[in-house]
Amino acid sequence: MNPLSRFWHDTMDIYHITETVVDGVTSSDYPTTPNHTAIPCHYSKGTLTVTGTDDAPTLINKYTLFCALDADVLEGDKVIVTQRNGKQTELTVGEEFPYTAHQEFSVKRNEKA
């Protein structure tokens, strides 16, 4: 068991992207049911970055997802994180950063204004 997982109070459902070919046309989509459910994780807002050179700066939040090394998460996957308070957030998984006892992923929030 990962010693850091004692501090992870969030869970995630993982959806692997799949490609289908119909009449010679390839399309990519996520399945309607998750490939893995209730995987322990920790969802965190890492930094707030100010970008832009004009009068109105642009603020960009950077989010990170922490999970065990054996979690089957791949770049491009969709995950739905259920936080400890019950709030659900849909994320797209980015670059992986593996460490000795866990792995971290940069993630992008999928939200509509």
C-alpha cells in the first residue's frame, strides 16, 4: 500500500479513450461506463499563473492529480474525480510525472462557463 494514500480522500473513475472505425472513418471517444472506478487519488490546484502582456492579465490555474503507481491512468484519459465533499470534477489527463511511491499528472478541467 502506498503510504501517501492515507492522505488521499478523493476517488476517481477512469475512462480510456477508444478509437472506432466505421466505413473507413476513425473517431475517438470515451466509453459511457468507466474502465476503473473508485480509485483513491488526490486532486489539487497547484499554482495560479498570471500571463499576458496587455492591460488585462490572463489567470491560468494549474491542477495536479496524485495517485498510486499501479493506477491505470494514461495521457488523454478522462477522469471524474469525486472530492471528499461529494463534488465531482471532470478532468482530461495530461503529462505523467512518476515518482518512487506515486505518480502525478497535470490535468485540465473540463467545464463550461
